[in-house]
Amino acid sequence: MSPPLQPDPAEPTVFLVGAGPGNPGLLTVRAAEVLARADLVLHDQLVPLRLLDVANPAAEKVCVRDLPGTHPDKYPHIHEMLIRYARAGKTVVRLKGGDPLVFGRGGEEAEALRTAGVGYEIVPGVTAALAAGAFLEIPLTHRNYASAVALVTGHELPNKPGNRLDWKALAAFPGTLCIYMGVARLPVIVAELLKHGKNPDTPAAIVERASTGEQRAVYARLADLEPARRNAGLEAPGLIVVGDPVAHRPAAAWWESRPLFGRRVLVTRPAHQAAGMVRRLEHLGAVVSQMPTVEIRPPADPAPLDRALAEVRDGGWDWLVFTSANGVHAVVRRLDELGRDLRDVGRVKFAAIGPKTADALREYRLRADVVPAETFSSEGLAAALAPHVAGHRVLLARANRGRDVIRVELAKVASVVGQVTTYDQTDTAAPDPGVLDALRRGEIRYVTLPSSRIAENLLAGFDDTIRGRVERGEVKLVAISPETGGAVRRLGYPVAAEATTFTIDGLIDALIRLVREEGTEHHP
Ligand code: SAH
């Protein structure tokens, strides 16, 4: 589903949006729609920056942390900014963790907008309590154990002026208590509940970062919750859950059993191609960092491609061979820029190096005539194609750099083998210092390497500290193919795992196998 390209003039200009608990999959469709066309995204500090990936790339992104004032004196500035941008005709998304109306002061912001005569829409989000229920597998209500759920703030201290919480009523509440913002005051909260008669044996939990790969939880009887928290080193912010349903969870929650749960993985694909891989890793439970080392651009000089496309149109070539999905998209894009269309390549046969490249053709309703059955490499493609091209004229659509294997192999059988650059792969200027630091500290454990070129670029930026971690196996390199593995070993680094199917999915499968093997090493 794609959002409307033009804003609807009848729509409001400010959206008070819940971002959910942190897992990007829990952003609502509506939230993604309005983010995609925002001019300003004003987000809370706790909203993971990753969620801003779906926002309009041209949007101004401002964190409330950077506004003047300190809590609660920030609020006049937040309200002022929303109103000022709305009046200037901008589409504004005010993005908050969880749900905007659950301890999010969304009600106050809506009121300020109403008073100013600014139209708004409220987009609900998955609140922390619901995320904790789903991702820890605690049934918040249960026919036998809990007939109600209370969302409670742990921020209001008992015996302090302005406190509106009735701890006696909460201690007697016939259901599950979900206490927000309470971790720093846990001893007081537990003491109040016990003082008012709550059973000290009531099952309880604290969870931080529920729904993400960084989720951590502790469980204890209510009376022991604070020492359990301290032992586990859990700090605020976190959610406290108190009630019998906490005991009715499985030994291992589905989320924490995901194959890559909690594993820190580096994705090095070019930024515009990384989304699918990042999403799949996140869904497997991984905590993903990104550092692209190459970028894909249209060829610096398009003239050779234009000439080649004209030759294809005029019947000068029998086969057009694609060695990447990028090449397919580049050819179609260039035809479009030239005011031409797919009929220009309508009579040639197509070969694709692997399933993703064939899928790229399918996006344009084109079928690859040849795709290797199993080995998705230059060698595999040359072997699959050789029987088909004897005496034929073969044009290779390729990147500005890469290996020469296909040309050399096909030249043995084809009558002519030509090559044309359809896109340029260029090195990204500077590696991300934050990611390099995380590698130095050993925080990122797995580095995925989807091509030799990317591997060479990345490893060139490693210093002795990172090299030492790789050599000791504290940082592990996972290669998409033996060819990429070879490139890594030639640079003197060990390869922890190699894919057996040379695709991104194959690379992820190799990572899953590696993690599984490590698991059995640790618990034989
Ligand atoms: N509007 C948010 C709550 C904001 S108050 C919502 O609906 O979830 C901030 C508190 O929310 C934190 O102190 C913590 O108690 C809780 N919280 C938010 N996201 C959380 C998460 N992913 N895991 C655990 N607690 C979370």
C-alpha cells in the first residue's frame, strides 16, 4: 500500500502519532502513511531512530531533547513548534513512544492545538503494556487469574503533594498492574503495595525495551522484585508487571526464542538496498547496525549504455545477461529516461545470475530465459548459459567494476561477447565512526559481507583493535559465498561462516547456523 503522493487539503496538518514500543513492525500502517509525507517529525528521545527510516527523507527531524528547557518546561516549546509549523502549512508528525495518550501528554498537546485552531489527527500506537504482554507471553487478562488491567504511573510518589494514586485500591485491584516509569522508584512501589495488603508472593516482572532484540526481563515474587532487578542490573526505563498472569507464561517466550534474538549484527549493503535484509534480521530478533561501504549510482558516462540499448533494439544482440538486480533496474530506468520502453529489449533473451535478479525482471513482467539452478555466482551463470549461446551475440550488463569470469567463459562459445556498464558502484566516503567504535568495543558480534568488494572496503577501515577481536573470534565475519570468503582470507582475516546459497537469504541462513552452533558449544 503506498501513501497518497499529494496531501489531501481536507486533512489536518498535525498528527499525534504513537510509534509503538520500538519494534519497527509494530508501527501502524497509518503511522507509516503520515510519516512518509511529513515535513517535520518532532520525536521523543525514546523513539528509536530506526523508526524514522520510513519518514519522508526530506523531512526535518527534530528530537524534543534538542528543544530549549528541561522537562516539564519543554512543553511550551513543543506546543509552539507544532503550531508554528502547522500555520506555515507544513505537515507535522509528533512521534511518541507507545501510544500518544498513555502517559504521553498527547492530550495536552491536542488541547494546545485545539486552542490555537490547528487541525489534528491522533494515530494510536501499541503501548508498552501490550508489547510486554505479547513479547513476554504474559496474558494480561486471564479468565481464571485477572479480570482487569490497570495502566499505572510509577512516577507519582506516595505521600507527596499532587499524588492522585490510591495505593490501597491498587493493592486490592482484581487484575494485572502495568506500572510505567516506576523502575527508579521500585522499592517505594513494592512497599506501598505490600503495606496495603498485596500478597508478597504475587508473581511480578520487569521488562526493558520490550518488543526489540534488546528486550530484557526479570521475574520474581513481588517482595523480591527489587533485589532481582539489582542482580540483573536492569535500570529505568522499564515496565513493571504485577499479577498472577505473570506466572502463566511459557518457560521461553516466542520472541526470546527467535534464532537471532539479542544478536548484534552489522549490515553493510548499500543504503537503498538494505531495508529488506534489515527487516528480516530484526524479525529474527537481531539488533541491527548499518554501515554501507559502497553506493550504487547511474554510470558517470551514460553514452555507452545508450549505444548498447540502441543496438539491442536494432537486433544487434541475442542475449542480455544481468549479474544483479541493480543492472535490471538501471536498464529499465535508463530506457525510461530516454523516453523509450521495454519494447526496445523485447526480442532478446534474458539471463539472470540468481533468483533476486530474476525477481527484478519479474517486477517488469519479464521472465529470465536462463537462471542457474543452484550456484548463483559468475561461474554458475557462465556454466548455465554456455549451452545456450553457441554462435550467439551476448551482451553482459554489468557494474563499472567486478570480475571478468563470465566474459572469459562465454567467449569460448559465443560468437561475440560485449560488455556495458549499467551502473557505477562507488566507495562511500567515510566509515561510520559510531559503528567502528561498536566493533572496537566488541558490541557488534556479527558482520555480514554480501560481496567481495564490500568486504574489501569494510576491512580496509578496520584497525588493530578490531582485527584482534576478529582473530580471537569475538567479532565474526559471515560471507555470502566462497568467493567473498576468499577475498576476506586474502586480507588475512578468518571467516566464521560462508553461505551455501549465494543470496542475501542464504547469507542470513549461514548466520543463523553459526549462532546455533555457538549455542551448542556453550551448552553441550
Ligand atoms: N506512551 C508510552 C509511555 C510513555 S512513558 C506508551 O504508551 O508505552 C515511558 C514509560 O513507558 C517507560 O518508563 C516505561 O515504563 C514504558 N515503556 C515504553 N516503551 C517500553 C518498552 N519498549 N519496554 C518497556 N517499557 C516501556
